[in-house]
Amino acid sequence: MQANDHLFALVDCNNFYASCEAAFRPDLAGRPILVLSNNDGNVVSLNQAAKDAGFEKFKAWFEYRELAKLKNAAVFSSNYTLYGSMSARVHSIISEYAPSVEDYSIDESFLQIDGFHGDRISWARELRERVKKWTGIGVSVGIGYTKTQAKIANRFAKKLPEGVFDLASQPNPDECLSNVDVQDIWGIGERKADKCGARGISNARQLRDASDAWIKANLGGIVGLRTAWELRGVSCIPIEEVRPDKQEIMNSRSFGRPVEREEELLQAISSYAARACEKLRRQNGRARTVMVRIDTNSFRSQDPQYHESATFTFEEYTSHTPDILAAAERLGRHLFRNGYRYKKAGVMLSDIVDEARRPPSLFLDREEEARKDRMMATIDTINRKLGAGTLRFASAGFRHPWEMRRENLSPRYTTRWEEVLRVKAC
DNA sequence: TCTGGGGTCCTAGGACCC
DNA sequence: TCTGGGGTCCTAGGACCC
């Protein structure tokens, strides 16, 4: 493959969660906005006013309560229903702008724009304006010969008022790369950055020019090589237009308060397992392995700690909630120890196959399986029509005192008629 | 009192086979 | 009799991402 054969753009929403909240609350203009993680644990998104007021991402919320009052900040619990639906709107607008688009994350899309030799800056500006006008969300656009370069370009775009940066048309790209810390490169985390630092490599230009042999030996083999080659302009990470089905499905949550009783812990495990099963069936998958893990709060060093997981493998692939719940509950009982304050539990389904491509089995009772499938299909249909959780399994319990805290939840403006925005005429 | 959730890919190393 | 070494599969764990 030749260098510079391709061209990519990365569109990244600015302060996405905070922007979603702001989009429905024009009355908050000028005020700091903070969005909290699940369980109102820490701060995960800030608008510009909040950054200017001195708030920082990933700080614990309880340490900010006073400052938030002082600065008259608007504070929101995470509202993933809202963000998911806003994300779908943004993605759908972006998809009009290139033949090949990958929805990379909730707030980022890669566009492949090979052979686009027109005025890329104008094209990007128009995209930006349309997203802003139709959704209220601000985005930045970075352009480069590879995805890794587009990511870097996006970092520059974020700092510019026009919100667009084209690395591929820079007269002096070396200088641009010199200004990017190695730690800020897509694919270089803390560990790899440390190894680079020890070798005297501190910016993207130096990493680009490092020897393949050293990179391969020290930066995770071909993963690191791909990053370096992409910095050189050789595209190694293609666009993935269709998200492949999940190979693992995880559901885990921290509790709103410590859980000490076995029955409560098992209820939480059951409800997480049931949720994982729904996700599994939505991709027409069947799983053979279920893992349960339980954890105490590792931030409380004064408490005794317990972190364990256990795995069970079925004889046959299954997506039948009662079967998986029974296994998860057995694992939970096996793991549970008295005398600990549990903070978190999780259930993971793995060894997943597509229903249509499942290996044949000699022992499977086809009739029994068909009956189970009908039962699950009925439950899924009812829950889709009447709302998630309309039909539930009794083992998940009915009162959930351990459920996460979401004390500042905004309405689900875009997905619930009861919570849609009201406009008053004066 | 209070510190997120959900993934992916890769490598290393052991077991096993021929 | 040959007791080496290459291939493959699996799993655990590391590292990274948003």
C-alpha cells in the first residue's frame, strides 16, 4: 500500500453530554454545566463555561458540590437515553457527507473521503453548521491521510474558532506533529507513553520517525507499528461501516449504597444478567459462557477487600434468560462471602455465536428450544412495545434499594412523550 | 456518605499434535 | 529408533479506547 492513498475525516462532538443537556435548556446559556457518571460518581462532561470556572473532568462529584453551588452550575446525572438518541441524529446528518462512514463512538464518526480534492474546508464547515443547526450540538472536524492523522487534526480543530483542521493540506506537517505529545496519539496510552519517554520520544513526529524494530518490540507488536505507520500516512486501520456483533456482552453497575446481604447481591446479579440476555438476543446471538464478578469498594482502604469472579460454561449455546439467570445465581452464591460491603457486581456473556451459524448439536432438544425461544420472543416484544422492564423475572426482585443514584436526571426529551419539551406561548 | 461502564485486540505461554 | 521442533488452539491478562 502506498502512503497517502486515502483521506479520512473525524467528526467529534464538542463536550457531547453537556451539549446534549444544553440543547434542551436555552435558559442555561452562560452557566457552567456538569454531567456526572453513573451513580453520580464523578464528572464526565463539562461545557466551556464549566471549564473556564475551573471544573475538571473525572474529579469526584462530592468534592465539587460546594464549588458547583458557588458558581451556579447546572448539574446533571448521566441520561444515556437522551445522549443515545441525540447521537443517532448527529450520525444520520453526518452520513450524508461521505459515501463511507463509521459511527465510531457515541460522539465520533470517521468519514472516508478518498479522492476529495475540492475545497475540504468549506465542505467541513457546511457539515458543522448543519449539525449545529439541526441538533444544537457543536462538532469539530479533523482531516488527514489516515484515521490516526484525522484524530490528531481533530485536536487542532478543537482549538480553532472555525472548528476545522486539515492536516493533509498543511505546508509543514512535521511541525504540526512536533506539537503533539506522544501521549495524545490515538493508541498510545500511559504505559506506551512511558516507554517512549524512556527512549527520548516525546512527540508524534519522533514516534513517526522511530525504527520499526524498536516500536514492534516495545509498543505492543503490530498494534504499535500500525500507529507509527499511520503517522507516516499509510492507512492501516480501515473504516468499519457495519459494527460487527459483540463478542462479549457485559452488564455491570456500582450500587447506590453498599450491599451486604446475599439475597440483595443475587437480585442485582439477576437483573444484570437479564439485561445482558436482552442485548444478546437483540443481536440474534447465543452464548455459552457466563461470568459473574463481585467487588468491594477499593477506594475504601479501611474496609476489607474482596474482588472475585467465576465462570460457567453451558453444554449448549443459549439465549434463554431463565437458564442464564440460574447459572448466574449459582455463580453468585459460590462467590458470596459474609462480612464484606459489596460495591459493584457484573455479568459477562461470552463465547457468543450468531444463531444462524451455531455449530450443530447432537443432544439439543429442538422442540424444547423452540418453546424457550417463543417465550423469550414474546417477552422481548412486550417490553419493546410497553417499555423496558414491563415483564421481568422475579429473581431480580421488585424493590431495588441498591440501584444507582441519579439525583439530577434530566427528562428524556426525545424518547418519551410524557417528557417531551413543552413550549409556552406568552 | 460519595470515585463510571462497556468494549476490543493482541501477546505470551501452556497443552497438544504430528 | 527417533526425545526435536513447528504448527495450532486455547486462555489469561495487558493495554487501550470512549
